[in-house]
Amino acid sequence: MVEGQLEIESKLLEVLTPEYLESLIKFLKIIKRLDELGILDSLNNLLNNEVIEDLAKNLLTTNTIKLFNEYDKVLSIIAKLTEPSIRMVLRRPLTS
């Protein structure tokens, strides 16, 4: 117990030097502001095991995994569809 506490104190002393102090103060101010805005609570809720499980179930479907495996092909299709000549061809039937 005492050895662990001494190790923690030693690590704290390492970062509580003038070269780190200004950055630490900025970081703590950011954390305080995020807490005041309720963002930390929201992040904490998002990290809830049930939320993570639901996200994993919904995102890690067979279709999503297939999409990731075909990522290069999807990007090339999107690039082709955004070419001006193709957009014009696709737009004609939609605006008629």
C-alpha cells in the first residue's frame, strides 16, 4: 500500500514541474468547462456498458462489416457519382 502511494506521489512530482504546469492548468480548465456544460456527464452515459452493447449490436452487423470490406469500391462509386457529367445524367429524371 505504502509503496504504491509513494509511486503515485513520485509520478505526480514528475508532472508538477514548471514545464508541465501550464499545460496541466489548461487541461484542468478544459475539463472543468466540459463538466459545467454537462458534456462529461453525457460522455459518461455514452460509456455505459448497455449503450456500448447496443451500439456494437447495431453497428457490427453483417452488412456493415461487408461495407467496411468493400470500402474502396464504395469510395470509387461515390467519386464516380459526384462527377459533373454523371450528376447531370442522374438529375434529369429526378427534375422532370
